[in-house]
Amino acid sequence: MSNPTVHIEHAAGQPARGRLSRAAGFWAIAASMATLTAFSTAPSPLYSLYRRQDHLSSITVTIVYAVFAAGIVVSLLLVGHLSDWYGRRTLLIPAIATALAAALIFATSTSLPALIVGRVLTGLALGAATATAGAYLTDLDSGPNGVATRRAQIVSTVANVGGLATGPLVAGLLATYVPSLPRLIYIIFAVLLTLALVVTWRSPEVRPLPEPRPRYRPQRLAIPAAARTQFSAALTGDFLVFTVFGLFAGLASAFLSGSLHRSSPALAGLTVFISFGVGAMTQVATATWPQRRLLALGVPVLILGLAVIVTGAWVHPPSLALFLTGAGLVGVGSGSIFRSALTTVLTTAPPKDRAAALALFYVVGYLGLSLPVVAAGIALQHASFKLILLTFAIVVTTGILLATPRLRRLSTKN
């Protein structure tokens, strides 16, 4: 069997002509990832507008959300791991180009067919880019032994979750205060994604690629044997955290416009921003914390946040203040648990399998983000939102409590 060949465009010396340095490439890829994730959640606060304009039912909006999630999972399974074989940039450029195509579709039309096609393309782009960009950042910031640095872990998480938080806020503000230009947000993202294409193309490949290339196969959903205990525990927390994030990305607008009779896109965007944004800030603030301490903060605060949200929905009249407070608490809890889980994956996966490990991590995460929300959207046809929210909170809390002993045993070993 042949040894891996080294085709590296920039090592420790000067960057190759036309390429950015490793440091500049690191921040360019982080910005590109943040742009893509922000674009992926930008439509979240706008669904209520589309529902009124095009007379869409809640089940139709749920279908739009479902095809987005399906696109992510399919892309992760089919191509999310290929950057380990063909290079990070080789996979990331087509992913960003696909997102750009989706932005151009939304910039010209927000009809139901356009929404479905655009969201499928967005899901495909995000699925291909998520694991690739995380692995790319780790490559660009790691030393000769390929060990992931703390900075790469933090920046990867902030670019991902911070982008998810920023997109809905900006989209909601523009829809509220510049209503004469309802598609302006997509034009802005089209420009930003074009810039992301340019800087990604100029970023260096720094990791040796295997030669000959392995034969293509879809991503196998198997936990790496060398880190079975670590991965299974991390995936448990991963699924539950993404499930909670899905509550805000998929259902916040429905709760605000329904139970609270507040249809402002800016408010819907703010709600998502609080949850995701606080989660990103929590991960930065706890950057030096050991995993046991992260779990000690994350688990009880997440459960408390869910309790506050449910209370806000069940009091009469429903309380916006409690809902937003709960969103912040959920952000703290989810951010702590998410960083603990992601750190486990990045530090236990060998460099040659890093993108594949991240692909598995995000497949499980985006299943958690999508399946419960789709189920809730269907259930809204037959039950009240507050009953669904209560059921949702009970299920997530039960899962967290069952997983906590296992996660604590893992953190003690680490």
C-alpha cells in the first residue's frame, strides 16, 4: 500500500503565489463558514411573512424546513467526508457555490417552488461545508503532529453557531425596517458568498492527501472503534442540543405570531439570535473550562431554560419576557454541552479521519435539529402549541437526565 503523498501548498515558510498565508486562510475560512451558516438560518424569521403572502399552511412551512434538513443529512452522508481524500478547498468551493445559487434563487422569487428548491440547495451546501470547514480550520491552525488547537475548536464553534444566530437577526431587522425591499437580505448574502468563494479559492491546502485516492463510498455511520465510548457520549449530547436549537430555528416564529400575536420578523430573529448567540458567547467564555465543569453548568441551566420557556407559554397571558429569558438560559446550557461534545470529537479523531468524524457528528446533530421540529409541525395540526412545547421539554429533559451520568463518566476520564 502506498504511503500518503504530500501535496501541500504552504508549509512553515512563505505562502505559494496567489495563496493566503495559513493565518490569513484560517480567518478567511472562518468568515466563509460564518457567512454560509448565517445564510442557512436567515429565512427562519421570514416564514410568517411567506405564510401570509402566499397563504401557506403550517404543514407547508414544515415541509420547507424538512427538505432543508434532508438536504443537510444527504450531503453529509454523500460528500461530507470527501475532503479527507480530495482536499478541504476542493469540497468547500462547490459547497459555497451551491449556497450562492440558492441565494440568487431567493433574490428573484420566494414562491413555494423557489423556497423548496432554494432550501434543498442550502441544505446540500451546508451539509458539504460543515464538516469540511471545521476540519479545514483545524488543519490550518494545528502543528506538525496535526493535534487540534483550542483556538481552532473555539473559532469553528463560534463560526458555526454564531453564524446561525446572526442570519435570522439581520434578516428579521431588514424585513421589519426595510419592508420595501423584501429580498434585500438575499442580495446581501449573494455578495458575501461571492467574496467567500474568492477567499476560499485563495486559501492554502496544508494537509497531506492520500495517494492513491480511496475508492468512493458514502459516509458510513459507524462510531470509530478507537474512541467508541467518547463518540457515543458526545453524539448523545450533540443530538439533544441540536434538538433544542431546532425549537427556536423552526418554531419560534410560530409561537410569537400565534400564542403571543406578535408577527414582527425582527422579534422572531431576535429570539433565534438570543438562543444561538448566547450559546456562541458561552463557548468563548468557557474556553478554558474542563469538560466536567462545562457539563456541570450546561445540564442544569438547559433544563431550567426549558422550564422557563414552558412556563412562559402556559401562563395567562403568555409571557414574551419569560420566553426570551428561557431562550437565553437554553443558549447557555446548550452552548456548554455542545462545546464539550465537539471538543471530544476533534481531539479523539485522528487527522486523516477528522472530516469523516465531523460528518458523523453533524449528521446526528442535524437529525436532532430537524426530526423533532418536523414532528412538532405535523402535531400542530392536531394540538395546541403550548401542549407540544410541554411534551418537547419533557422529552428533552428526560434525555438529558439519562445521558448525564454517561457524560460525567467521560469527562472524569478526560
